[in-house]
Amino acid sequence: MRKGRITIPTDENFVEGTKRIADLWGADAVRDCDGTHLPKNALEIADKVYNTYFVVRGDNAWADNHTDELQSVLLMTGYCLATEETLVIDLLKGYSHDQLGVNEENPKKYWQVFDRTTGEEITTWEYIGGGQVRVEKAKPYHEYTVNFFAKNLWDSTQMYNYITNNWNIEKHKVMDTRFPATFEHIKENMRKWCDENKNVNVVRYTTFLYHFFLVFNEINKEKHVDWFGYPMTASPRAFDDFEKEYGYTLKAEDIVAQGTYQNNFVNPTKKFRDYMEFTEKYVTKTVRELVDIVHAEGKEAMMFLGDSWIGTEPYGEYFKDLNLDAIVGSVGGGVTVRMLSDMPNVKYREGRFLPYFFPDTFFDGNEENAIAELNRNWITARRAMMRNPLDRIGFGGYLELASKFPRFIERASELCDEFRYIYDTVKTQTPKNFAKVAILNAWGKKRSWMGHMVAHELWYQQVYSYQGVYEALSGMPVDVQFINFDDVKDGKLSEFDVVINVGDANTAWSGGDNWTDEKVLTEVRKFVHNGGGFIGVGEPTAYSANGKFFQLSDVLGVEQERGFTLSEDKYNITANGKHFILDGVQTPVDYGEDKKNIYALDGANIMDISLSDRFVRKVNVGEVKMATNAYGKGRSFYITGLPYSANNAKLLYRAILWTAGKEDMDKKSYCENPLTEAHFYGDRYAVINNTDKEQTTIFYDINGKAQTLMLNAYEIKWL
């Protein structure tokens, strides 16, 4: 057994048990978690001691004496129907009164009221106190909303943990560092804490200044959850500072955006991009002062990519200036592994694996389920680590709960050893890539590996058919980069073999009105026409303009029927199921939520089509599921959806090779069985079984030489 690169939770009531498990797992770091305290002799247990540190929450003594310096959050009320010319709107109706209170600072300056039936802002209103706005001269049977600032009375993460674990402790208020007195107090607290915690050598910031958008409803259930949302950074003081720096007035609606809050799926406006940059610069400057204090005390600074991470943007241009030593985040699968392991400008990157050691999983009779969750999490994450492993892995929660499950402890020990072997092998090599792929969306590099996420990597019915593309890519032997439409106009496409555009129409992920930009269209067409590859999933390049919906339907060979071109007869309805892309791929293919009414243009090659049995016609029937198209010297591939599965990952890989014109790379460092995968590291191969059952596969080495291999459940065979 090797030692190191493993972090485990501990607390002052489980010291001997921690030592035993640290020895079994080869752990070299211990950490506390929300609701626990480190033992005083923690450095006797491990080389690294992480202590959770809350910058802006938990100092209620200060908060109670500086109630005007609490954080704010920008909210919109629900839609309120006027039946008379006077309408009274309860601002916090539908929101948690435990978490939020109205910020009454200068409503007329900062708030806005909209007639949402006409879209007009109105001025015939006043704040009458008691959390209510009265609208005069309202138009009966129009709907109205108010954009307003609320005070953040209870930290969102503590509120979640409090409710989940039935805590009965002090509720943490949240302070705002934009107030000079509060920030000076916070820095003094940081210095004092460092001096008092000599046994801690890694400060685990959980996290910094502003929480992602998480507010609760009237019965304390989650109401808004946006892991990328900025409404909790907004405040009257922030708006004033923004105007001084950028020279124009920011309005509440610039962030509220008709209740979408400019979330990750909305094409970012110029004003919102300005506000993000403004927030990033402020967070960087402020946090750097705290990090410098930590470094002056000889400690490392680690950021948890969660909770109050907003404004740090690890793939943004200011992140490097934080001068952090490490980053740690929760691992949901391969996508979140790559989101962490690809991050620049830190010394090491750590992933917190599932299950979390909380009572909702670790209770009597649930050991097999806990082991199954551990295995699922590990197998999906391991695919990505075969390409770019994390530097460390760990767990969170209450170790004493997990210690009561001996088979779980044994299985986790095996995974710790396997992780160290993967790290030592892959980090000393350069994994072979067979193509260079660009994911094109409105966010580009700033949201690398973050596409189609709402609440971290949780499952959503509307996104899994798209997120499967990223999950498949995370463990694939291809070089993946994320680009935006400015990159396209700047000529960056020439660096890639294949461009992938994924998502629903009018979202930031497919691109929305960016596809009306003449320069974008011509650059992509030129790229493909000159030999590049293009892959579209769902509603790629979709935006209604100039008589088209898929603006690059000519490249894709498909278009979506929306009722406007039914009078145009369509005769290309015959599928040809034999294709390089489908070689060895099991059919029928799982398209997830799918897209309806896709039809093929003349000349496109249909690989799969769904035909109705209601009518027998030879024109205007069928819904295309997969198609390929030749475009000049280049090629395109279209598919309606691609949820993650081993079979779909194989399909996507073959589509990348085909569109890139690299069929000759087929069957090189390759497995025929899609439940197994191969990776080449220059002097050795790793052939992996991604299932809990024995698998047999034909494996081809880099020269195409074949051999049959048998792999045990979860096995990696190193050749």
C-alpha cells in the first residue's frame, strides 16, 4: 500500500478511529466539516490539516451590531395580477422569512416595478413599509412584479445543512465586505484565527464572499438554485461602486432579466458581462488580502469550489491573481473531475468523492447502497482521471458514521490505492490524443466543463441529453477546449479538427442570436468547407432568422420543421444504417429526450429516422435522429440527443474521428466492447472495465494489433 494524496474528515470525538482509517487508506490529510471541530492534536494524525474557514458567515456578534452591513440579494417577486387600479405586492411572498428580510435602503433608487403584460417599467408606486409595495394607476388584469433588494439573514449552505441534519444551533448571518468596517474586522479575525490555530497548515476557505444563487421558499424548501448565479453579489453599495467604475448606472433588471437572473443558460448581455467582470475584480482584490495573511503565517490557502465561490471564476482571467495554493470540489462524475483537474494557476487540485458521510446514507442496513454509490461515483470519475487525474481525492462528513460500515471502509481503501497508481502513471506521461475538439458556446473558456449545469452536476430532465456529450468527452482520447463566438471571429477554429455545438435553441449553449453574426457563419462554413468537422446535438446553430432555423442547416444537412415550410415537399426519408460511426455501436441508440420534427435536406445521409405508422407516404414523413453530411472537403454529424452511456461515448468518439477525416485512427489504442476503454501513455496501455461485471473485449494497440482480453469487474489492466 502506498501513502498520500488522500484527505479524510475527522472531529475531536473520533481521534483514534481517524488514526485507524488514515492508516488503512494511506491518508496524509485530515479536515473538519460543517458542524464539527478538529482535534487539538490533528498534526499527529496527518501531515496536512485542513480547517474550514468561513469568511463572511458565522460572526453573529458582529453582524447583530452591524445590521446595515449584512449581505443583500437581488430578487424579483412573483407575478401579481391587478384587478383594480391599486395593487399591493407582498415582496417576500413565496420566499423564506427565516432566510430573507427586505432591505429598505432607498427603494426608489434601486428597485424597479414592471408591468409584465406590456414589459414597461412603471413609476407610479411606493414602498409603504412592512415589506409591501403599492402600485397606483395599475391596469386591471395586467401582471406586475417588483425587483428589490433583500437582506441575507441566514447563510444558504448552513441553512441547507441545518435542515438536512436537523441541527439546533445558532443560525449564521452573512456579512458584506464592501463595508470597510466589516472588511477590516474580517481581516483582523483572519489574523487572530491563524495565530490561534497553529495546528492547521491548510486553510480551506468554504468559500469566500458571495454564495451561488440559493434561496428558499416559505416552507424552507429550495426555491432558486443556480450554481453560477450572481444575484447574491448584488447590493446597493455594489451598484454604486459599479457606476463609479464603469461610468453608467446598472439597473436591477440587468441582473433580474425577467426572472431568469441571467442564469447560465441565458446568453450573457454586455451589461451582465460588465457586472461579472466588476465582481470578479472586486472578489479577487479582496480575497487576495486574506490569502496574503494566510501565506504570511506559513499556511496554504485552499478554495472550495462550491458554496460562496461566485466571483472567483477559476477559468477567468483574474483567478490567477488570487494566488491560491489549491482548489477542492465535489465530484459528481467525469465532467466535474475535468472541471477541477484542468484548472490552471493552482499547485494542486482535489476532488471530494461521494457518498458524503451524512446520516441520510450511513444508517443501519444501508451499507450495500453506500458501497454501490461509492463505486458508481468512482467509475464515472475514473474515466476522466485516465486523461487528467486530480492531484488528491478525499471525503467529507462524519467519519465515525462511515467507520461502522467495515466493507465500505475496505472498498474505499482499495480505491485510494488505485487512485495513487493512476496518478503516478498518468501524471508522468502524456496521454495520446487522436483529435482536437472545440466546444463552441457563448461562454467559452470561462465555463470550461460547466456546460448545461444548474446545481453542480445534478440530473435534470432538460439537460442530461446534452450533458452526456461532456461526460463522454471527459474520458475520451481527444484534446478538448472550450471556445466562444469571439474566438471564432478571431480565427481560432484553425487550431481544431472538430467543432461541437450542443444545446437547445436560444440558449447560451447553442448560441442563440450569435448565429446571426455574418462573421461567425462565414468562419464556421469556411472551416468545414476546407476540411474541418462539425458535430451538432439537439438544436445546434438554431435561431430564427433569414428564413432558416438551423442557421448552418447547409453544413449540418438537417433542419427543424416548425410549421412554416410544410408546403415544401421533402423526399429524403430513407435511412442508411451502415456507417463508420455506427461500426460496433449497439442500436437502437439512446437519444434521451430527443428532438422532434428534424428533417434531412437533399444530399444528406440519414443514419436513423423515426417513421410514423399512421400514414404511409413517401414524402414529408419521418423525424431524423442521426445524419451525416458532406460540405466541401469537410463533414458534419447531427444527432438529436446524446445522454451519457458507454455505447453513446463510443458513438461520439467515432463521430469525431469521421468528421475529422481520421478514420485511419480507428482501432488504434481501442476496445471493441464499449463497456471497456483503452488509453495509451507512450510506454504502456491502460485497458479499463467500466462495469461491475466481468468483461471480454478485443483490444487494439497503437499499431492496430489485436488481442482478446478478459477484465474483472472494475479492473484496469496495464499492458
